[in-house]
Amino acid sequence: NMQGMALMLLASFMFGVEFAMVRQATTTVHPFEIAFFRDIFGLLALSPWVLRRGANSLKTRIFHLHLLRAVLMATGGLCLVFAVSIAPLARIAALVFLVPIFTTIGAITLLGERVSLRRWLAIFFGFAGTFVIIRPGFEAIDLGTVLRLIASFILGVMLTLTKVMTRSESSLTITLYGSLLTAPMFLLAALFFWEWPSLEDLAWLIALGFI
């Protein structure tokens, strides 16, 4: 519906802003620290809704799916943030187009959704266009591109899982558990490279969390 399309357009715009902000932050802060602080300040952004709903925000009967989603988010998030820090931003952003392709495949295989011929053609041409982006000539595929491909696949699986979870969970509960469960995972990875960010860096990280 139109509301869903408008929300997806807004989310896509926010992801583009996020990539640019991550790229700026990685000049002085390690990517794994960025992922951790993004979660922490993201929780701060959610706090007004959490306070309004109270303990109901955490009520769930599918904690195992929240945990699985968190593992996917942490793995894909670390790959994505690291890829943004080392690869051309335009190429990384272009590879976002793989996410709906992987999500469609997940919807077919896991949710049993029917896909028209037009959508199959879109998937085919999407893959073809992605390979043009990855290897426009005979260039070697760099690490950043590989990491972004992995992140796109994981995000596609995660979105399919999220679709299943929305049948019984609110968007707030799903988002809240995502941040609560991935923050310790990101912190564990960041501890090996830890350096306290400056005040200027913290400003970027706070803005990133809210985005």
C-alpha cells in the first residue's frame, strides 16, 4: 500500500544518510565501536516509546527468534560497517539493491509467496546489474565488496525473518530486542580495538543512533 511504500522510501533515505555518517565516523573511530555506540544511542532514541508502554515493550513468546535475528543483525552489521569504512561509498550504496532480491528469494523459499514472471525478471536483471557494479571490467573484487555482499544476503534473510515475527510482535518490541541483544555482541568485538571517542565523534555517534 501507499503508506508502506512511503515508509520504505523514508527508510531507504535514512540508510543512505547512515552510510555517509558511518563513513565520516570511521575516520577516527573503529567500525566495531561505531556499531556498538549506534545501538546504545538507538536505545536512547527509543526510550520515549518504551517508557510509554512500560514492561509491555519486552513481552514476547518468540525470544528464540529475537536472538536469531540479533545474531544475523550483529554479523551483517559488522560486515556492513567495516565495508563502508574501506570501500567506495557509491559502490557500497549501490549494492543495497541486492537486499530486496535476497528478500524476495527468502519470501519464496521460506514464506511460500508466489512471484510473477515480471518479478522473476526483475530479480534476474537485478543480479546482472549487481555484477556490473561489482566488476565493471576485469577488476579484482575487493574486500569491501565481498563484505557488502555478505551483509546484503544476511539482511535479506533477516528481513524475511522480521516479516514472520511481525505476525505476533510490534515493531517497537522487535527493534528494542534487536538493539538490546546486539549491543553486547558489538561491544565484545569492539573491545579488541577500543579507544574512547572524542566529543566530536560522540556527536556523530549520537546522531547515527537516532537515524
